[in-house]
Amino acid sequence: MIQRNILKAKTFINNSVLKVRKNNISSDRNKSLPGWMVFAKEVLRNPKAMGAACESSPKLAKAIAEFIPLDKPGCVVELGAGTGIVTEALLKHGVTPENLISVELSSAFSDFLQHKFPQIKIINGDALHLKDLLGEDSNRVNTIICGLPFRTLPNMHVHGIVKQIDDIISNNNGIYMQFTYNLGDSSPFLPHHFKRIDHKIIWRNIPPARINVYKSEQ
Ligand SMILES: C[S@@+](CC[C@H](N)C(=O)[O-])C[C@H]1O[C@@H](n2cnc3c(N)ncnc32)[C@H](O)[C@@H]1O
């Protein structure tokens, strides 16, 4: 009986080691793949968490970055960084690496991002726990950029994420920016005290997208 249990434990440990090795190999392989391919793999793995068929276009990423004021002290937080198209545009725009934090749910993307941008802080986690994930940094956030697929995530999840964003932005008198494939001007998930201060539609993206910029008037 004891021997059988030891054998079972050994098999369990061996299988776990194999699984970990397999994951590491595939995450190492991702690092040498082009971003669009890593993105496509994640779309197949978890389409609802992606909410898009392909990465944002550099044109959309540049337009997002241009909304960022560089004269404000504090840091910029990007939610749902994917393969880093927007991250790259933010750095090119002039956001300094120590003032840029990217939060990403997928560990494959997080590894890819950390390899591509070793100089910035990448947090592998769910934006639902944003304040905990940021810790002390949450007090110095001046802008949150959201690329999360609010239209395909469960409503409860979205409300929880928006509450975290609201607490941080209202506390720091910051800016909240989201890009969406909804070209209309409604944002059903946002609280009423979020007032839109700017917006732009980018046609050269698949699909065309709208950037909305908000301030909390609380
Ligand atoms: C539409 S893709 C945007 C990717 C990238 N920003 C771009 O523009 O190409 C949405 C991203 O949000 C991430 N995501 C989804 N749910 C999330 C969550 N709860 N917390 C953090 N990231 C999440 C997905 O893994 C994916 O990378």
C-alpha cells in the first residue's frame, strides 16, 4: 500500500516537472517569434480574454501615445499590453521606462513583453486586483490606458476592474484613456463622474477603433 502511494507520488511529480518544462520551452520559443504570431496563439487559446483578432496597428498605438502629457509627474499604467505595440509607442513618445508599468493577464504575453522591454516593469496579473498589483506605485499613477476587451469579459469582472481604475484615477486626479472598437460615444461601464475630455477615431486599424480620454470630476 505504502509502495503504491510512493509510486503515485513519484508519477505525479514527474508529470508536473514535464508540464513545467513543456511550458518553459513554449514560453522560450515565443520570445523568438514575431508578435503577431504570439498574439494569434493567444487568440486561439483564450479568445474571450483577447477580444481582438490581431494586434493594434502602429497608427492606433501612436495616436494613443500622443494623448499622454509628458509634463505630469508620476507614471503611466497600461492594462492589457498584449505583445507591446502600445508599450513601444509610449516609449517612443517619451514616457521614460521607470514611469511605465504594463499589466498583462497572460503569462505568455508577460514573458514576451519582459524579453522585449527588459527596462520596464511588467506585472503578470489580473487588472481586477490592480491596486494590490501596483502597491505603492498606485499613488503615483497619472494615466491609465486600457486595452482590455470590456465587451467580451463578464460584466461583473468589468465592473470590478472599473472600480479599481476609478479609485486610482479619482485619488490622483489622473487621466483615464480607453480604446474600443465601439465607434459610438457610449461607455456603459464607466461611472457618471468620468467626463470625456477628448477622443479620436483611427480608421487604419483592424477593426477601426476609437480612443476616449476621460477625467474624473469627483
Ligand atoms: C485587445 S488585446 C490588446 C493588446 C494590445 N494592447 C494591443 O493593442 O495590441 C487585450 C489584452 O488584454 C489582456 N487581458 C484580458 N483580460 C485581462 C485582465 N483581466 N487583466 C489584465 N489583462 C487582461 C489580454 O491578455 C490581451 O493581451
